[in-house]
Amino acid sequence: MPAISPLAGEPIKRADAERLAGVLKAFADPARLRLLSLIQASPEGEASVSDLTAPLGLSQPTVSHHLRILTEAGLLERDKRGVWAYYRLVPSAITAIAELLTPPRKRATKKIR
């Protein structure tokens, strides 16, 4: 994830822009945003596909597809336990996106609080 925000007035490098675009594409789907929210809100901070299908109202293959995209984008980690896979957020990835999209003046204000 790039360390310099494009909102800081410095041009973003091509490779960083391509990486960021891929991550933002993963975010740019209502089902994926809900998945991230459901996983974050789960009591253990992790969930399996079976935990997520009913709340989303989507089939298991569709939920698995969305989880794969989020995992490949680096937003989720996958932990295989027996026949089940559990997913949890990668806090550093979420923080990096938030930092990148937050103007520098706003970042300084948030850190002071």
C-alpha cells in the first residue's frame, strides 16, 4: 500500500495506483461491503461462509466468490480449520486505505484526539 496520499498533492506511482484500484474494486460491491461489516461485527472477529450466507441472502458459492475477491485484495485473511475456512479482516489493510483517502490535515486532527 502506498505511503503517500494522492490527496497530499504528490502524484501516485503507477504501480501503487494499480494496486489501489484493485483494492477499491474489491470494496466497490454492496455484498462485499456487507461481508466486511458482518465479519468485523462478529463476536470473534471472524466468520465462515456458513455464518455469512443467511445474513446476506446469497448462495454459498456467491459468498465464497466475494470472500475470495476480498482475500486476494488483501482485505481478509483466510484460516482453514478442517473442512471450514474462517475469514477475518486485515486491520492494517483497512487502515492503509483509510489513511490514503484521508486528507493530511484531517489525519493530523484525528491523531490528536
